[in-house]
Amino acid sequence: MPTERIYSANASYQQLEALKTNRNKRQKQGVFLLEGVRHINQALAYHWGVEGFLYAAGSQLSDWAQGVLASQPEVKHYVIEPALFQNLSNKNEGSELLALVAIPSDDFKRIHFKDLPLLVVFDRSSSPGNLGTLIRSCDALGADGLIMTGHSVDLYAPETVAATAGSLFALAVIRQASHNELLPYFEQIRADYGDLQIVATSAKASQAVYNSSFWRPTVLLIGNETVGLSRAYLELADTLVTIPMQGSASSLNVACATTVLLYEIARQRGS
């Protein structure tokens, strides 16, 4: 296995550090830093491309970490001075192992539909926590994929990846510039599966989500946390639905609202 030892904040270390803090560097290099036992296990289980492992010089690695390293004998190792290694971690107590993982392509072909497609589109997400939670809900409640559009929070930022709790690796999540790139894709879904409905969420809608039928191929449109869906998406929708609420709250957190919608779809479909 190729090994690089880093004992100072040299150029190699600065490149690794940039992957933690710099969105443009992550995208340019096509890799991101990953930490956490579940996250690394999920990345390996779903065959994401691991390009390197990082650990502190002189550390006594656990059986788990040694097993991970042994399972990927050709992957490069970075043995790093302990204080520098700790600086790369997002955890107070640090991690014993970090991974360098390749960013997959934003190709629609990564999304594989079941018999009754369910696709979620999230426009201009602005919160790592909300995006991560929404990815977990999509994974847990049967969505086939998630498409992010517009200028959004970085999908591969450490905070976002951590918030997915590993679901990022199980769910196809792709990024597109705007709704315009989705139109031919929607037409392809119609051609393959027929009778596609595009459903948008709106607090002003009169139709409750539980009075809507989801026994059709469905695209669920979710808007920005502050301003909601753009006019272009609202005009694209076949149906507007809302979540009836009691009490004084005027709205739900976007990730909570999407979870409710996905649960209702799963309930109707008997998932």
C-alpha cells in the first residue's frame, strides 16, 4: 500500500485541510473528507470510491479500523502528526480514521426507480442540517432519489455529510443547475413509467396531503427554507398540497414537513 507521512503543515497537508474547509477545492479535486464509523462503513458497503485513509502517527488502531484498512489494500495511507490529524477532524475527541472519498457524478443514471417511482427535488437548500435530515428521510421512507437544484448548501461539506448519518451513501443524490435541466428527465420518466404527477408543497394550497393520491409515479417539489418554491417550480406542478396544522405554528421546518409528506406517501403505498 502506498503511504505518505506528514509531520508538518506542508503542501500535502494543506491540500487535505482545504478539503475540510473549502467547497471549491472539494469540487475541483473531486474528493471529500469522511469521518465516523457508520459513515465509512456505509461508503464501503455501497461501493463509493475510497481514495485514501488518514490516521495519526503512532496511534493504536482498533480492530474495526485495522479491518477497514485491510479490506482496501491498494488505497493510499496518510500517516499524520497527531495534532495536525486532530485539526482535520470535526469531532471534539477526534476520529481514529478519516477517509478520502471520490465525489460521484451528478448523472441522472445514478437514480434507479422501483415499480412506482418517487423522486424528491429540493430547490436552493440553505441549511446543512435540513439537507442532511431530508436525505435521511428520503432514504428511510422509500424515495428513489433526491435532486438538488439552484445555489445550495454544499452536499459534501463535513456538516452536511455528518447530518445524513450515512444515508448519503445509500440514496442517489445529484445536483443540477435549475429546473430547466430536469424537464427532459421528467419527460423520460413519463415515457418509461407513464402518468407522472408533479406535486408541490405550499402553505397556501387548499388540498391536504392526505386527500391526494400518490398511487402514480410522483415527483415531490420542496422549496427553500425561507422563500419556498420559485414561481417556475410552482408553474411546473400539477398539484399543490399542504399539511394541515393546529396550534399557533404557521409552518413546519422544511425537513420535518418533507418527512410528513414522505410518510403519507409511504402509508398510501403500503410501504
